[in-house]
Amino acid sequence: MIATNPSLQNEKPSKNDLNEMLQETSALTWRLFIQLIRRPSTLFAGILQPLIWLLLFAALFSKAPIDFLPGGSSYGEFLGAGLIVFTAFSGALNAGLPLMFDREFGFLNRLLVAPLSSRSSIVISSVIYITSISLLQSFAIMATSALLGYGWPSLGGFLLIAITLLLLIFAITGLSLGLAFVLPGHIELIAIIFIANLPVLFASTALAPISFMPEWLGWIASINPLTFAIEPIRMAYQNSVDLNAVLIYAPYGEVNGYYCLAILLILTVGLFFLIRPLLNRKLA
Amino acid sequence: MFFIQLRDLFKSYGPVMALNGLNLEVPKGSLYGLLGPNGAGKSTALRIICTLLAPDSGYIEVGGRNVLLEEKETRRSLGYVAQEVAIDKILTGRELLQLQGDLYHLDKKYKKKRIEELIHRLDMHEWIDRRCGSFSGGMKRRLDLASGLLHEPELLILDEPTVGLDLESRSVIWGLLKELRNNKTTILLSSHYLEEVDELADEMAIIDKGKVIASGKPDDLKKDLGGDRVTLRVREFSDEVEAESVRKLIKNINGVSNVVVNQKQGYSLNFLVQSNDVISNLSGHLSKENFEVFALSHSRPSLDDVYLQATGKTLMDAELELAGKRDFKLENKKSMR
């Protein structure tokens, strides 16, 4: 018998809200991973692009003057931290795309008409997915970087890298999800991703130290969130994790490791509070 | 007992008034049809009932619940099959149903059982494990219907369920809807296909410009017209003055009622006759005023006649008229979250 029968409603097992939320969140997350497994090109492109950068830029600047970089490290070692952060940043910046497509093609309505325990599940599943992918891509860059002889962090350093990346990914994912609800379509979102990606990278310490930059660019790099993620990771590769150490000699003063992490945390929390009303309104 | 009640519902998209004081009462366990041209406000009304849109003002009750106050409980009780089939092209049909089951928090065993039942009933077993991106329109629609029915809703809402479908898919869907109706599931269906509403609906409402202009059982609405429908032309291409003269002439003939000039169809005249004698004598009445019968058709009244009687134009003419006025870009933007 296919017909609906109101009396059967009572026979269905009831679940509490937490279980329901877990069920819907895991189902939505799994859907995103199925998409990735069946269309893995974005995953590989996200790894391949920074790897090409690593190979080409490391070769390009291999004969740079010895005092060009702080601590006398090779350019490949210097660049590694920047590309790890860039990989995470790019991945997180794309977080809003699946949601934007769901908005455009009406799939979001399918989710919104369902009795979700919490509509936060839609956002949480996106955050889990993007965080996993971005971390995976970043660790792939780390592994390749190690194979190329640019070193591997200590356990403490590894932990610091993970925390730093997580903070950055959460912040940028939040921003991207917010944009996915504000912008009218995926063309506009892709345009913003396209415009933001490289300038944000170049205006950070990913490719060159602040001391190498003109003053105006040094100022921009000193307030660029990527810089606050790159420098702790760069330190983590030096096998001496000391968050009291000054990591950024900015035009406005010296910034140590704790400040870097605090700024990333403030950015993450700030963006969360900024986009929360928007998400509440759009998902209400 | 009414399962759905809408009272004084208003909704606008910018300058476009989609709902203009809509009132509707859908009896529990009935298959209720909403008939109207594209752009009449049917989809907006359905989207409001299933909580996808908020009205500007008005009251909505579903299953005794105030929808605006108890959204989640309302969602649990209804299944919604949208006009635009929204499926994930990467997932297989079965995976989409599994996802749907999880969104409705179905138990694993129960979910599996229901999915198998629906695959069997909607004849989807041959293609259900293929990716949705390869499905035809009919397959997508069947899958969408299965999604809407997975959690055994008390109320099934279908927005233009068979638009653009092949005959086989339409037949499968109609068969299922009849089965559901016989099992007393409340079904609210919008359509601009007259024969669909005529064939399926226990009761119906005609919507025009965001409000109900006629409602009742399809047969009663047709009977209420009071006779057979006649379409008359006195010339191939008549004009307004001539049509008006003929209208004045024939409205005074005994046994003729509801004379309407149909401007969109070359100023033809549509009216009702109580007996065949009236038609036999029509030519004589016209010739007295030097008019001739150029073309005359006579038929049992249809829902289109009901629509024509209420609005002065056929459903197709109304659609053409509305299609030119609608701002689809604005509507899409407003309906997108």
C-alpha cells in the first residue's frame, strides 16, 4: 500500500532534537562528499595550483640574495607556509558556491520545506565539508613540500598549523556563505572569488616578507588576515614554537604569535556575528 | 471539516500583486484543484502554505495549526512537489530519496521500506540507481513525487505536477493521485490544464489575479452555468461594435443566458442555451437584424466555460495576456532565498 495513512504517523519512531540534527547534518554533509567523489576535479585543482606555484616560485627565486629572507631560509621553505595558507584560503572562499547553486536551482527550497530540527544544519554541513577539504588540500601541500625538502613541523608545530588553519577556514567560510546569500547569483560570487584570490595573496607575506615591500604594501600586508595565519605557520616550520616571539614587524608595531592567533579568532567570531543575522533572515 | 483554510491572503512582489485577498477552504481527505492561468497566484499560494514564503498579511491554517506560528509541525505534515523539479544531478535517484528520508528524520528500516514501496509504485526500478542528471522530465517528476510522499504526509501539495510530461508519466502520476485520494489523503493540486482538474479534483477553485473567483465541485460549477455552451460568429473577423449589437440581440432571446463577447477570439459570442430549440431558431432571430451565422459550435459546458463566464476570457487568452505582463526575473529574485 503506497497511500499515505495519517494513522501511520504515530507508528514512526520519534527522535530527540539532537539526534534529528545529527541525522540531517550528516546526510547533508554526505551529499556534498558524494558530489566531491563523483566530481573530484575541484579537489585536485585546489591542490595542483599551489603545487605549481611552489615549484615555479621556488625555482624563480632560488637565486635570491641570501639576506632577502629572514632567518636565512631558502625561498622554498619561506613559500611553503604562504601556499599552505593560500590553499586553505582559496578552498574556504569557495564554500559558498554549493549553497549558491542550491539557491539558484531550487534545491535549497527542498531543504527549507523539510522539518529540519535546525536550519543551521545546512550551514554546519557546508562548514564541515569545506573545513575537511581545505585541511586535506593544505596537508597535501605540506606533504609535497616535505618531499621537496622544505621540512616538516614538529608535533607542536603541527598542532599550531592545524589551529591556525581552522581559524582562517572558519572565518573565510563564514564570509563566503554570507556572500552566497547576499549576492544574486553564482556569476557574481565567482567574480568576487576571482577578484579577491590573488590580490589578497600578493598583499600578504606569502610570497615576500614585509621588509621587501614598498611601505604602502607593507601596511596592507600587516593588516591582511592571511599574514596573521602565514607567520605562525612559518614559525611552526622552524621547530621552535614560541608564541611570545615577534612574528610580524609591521609598520604599526611588532606582533607576536599570540596576537596573530587572537586576531584570527576575533576575525572568525566577528564574521560569525556579522553573518548570523543574515543567515537567520535568509533561512527563517 | 477543512484541512486547509486561507483567509484574506495578500502577497506582492514589488509592484506586482500576486495574491489579492485570497480565501480558500480545502476539505480534509479531498483532492482539491486550483485552476488558473500562469501568473494567477497559484504557486505563490502553495509556497505560502508549505512555509516557503511568508504572506504580507492573512491567516493560514493547515490541519488545525496556524502555519505562521507552527511552521515546523506544518512542514512535518506535508509533502511538497514544486513546479520546478529541484534535484541534485550528481546523486542517484535512490540517494536523493535517502537524503529526503534523513531530512524528515525517518528511521533507517522504515526509510528503506518506504523507498522500495515508492520505487515499485512509481515504476522507477529500472533507472532509480542512475544519476538524476540523466533523467527525463517525467522521471524527475516521478522521483520528486516519491520524495514528497516518502514520509507519508497528511497533505500533499503539487504545483503543476504534469506540466510538460509525456503521456506515460502523466498516467502514472494521475493513477497515484487517484489512489491517494481514495485513501483520504488531502491533496492540493494546482494546474492550468483544464482536463487535469476536471479528471482529478473533487472540488476546485478558479484563481484569477490573486483571488478566488469561483469554487465548488467541477460538475456543479458546470451545471451552474445553466445549459449548453454555444460559440457564435457572425463574420470571420467581426469588430467590437458588431459584436455588441449581436450581444444585445441574442441576450433577449428566450432560453439564452450569460452572453459574453470574446474579444481575443475575433469578437465571437459565447453564451448558454437551455435547449436545442434555441439553436434551431437562432438563425431566424439573427436574420431579422441582417446578421448571418458564419460559424457556430455547440458543446457541453467545460471548465473553460466556467472560467470564461467568470472572467470574460478563455484560460488560454488569460495566459497569453499574463505572460506579457509578468516580470519573471523579479519573481525569481523575490522567490530565491
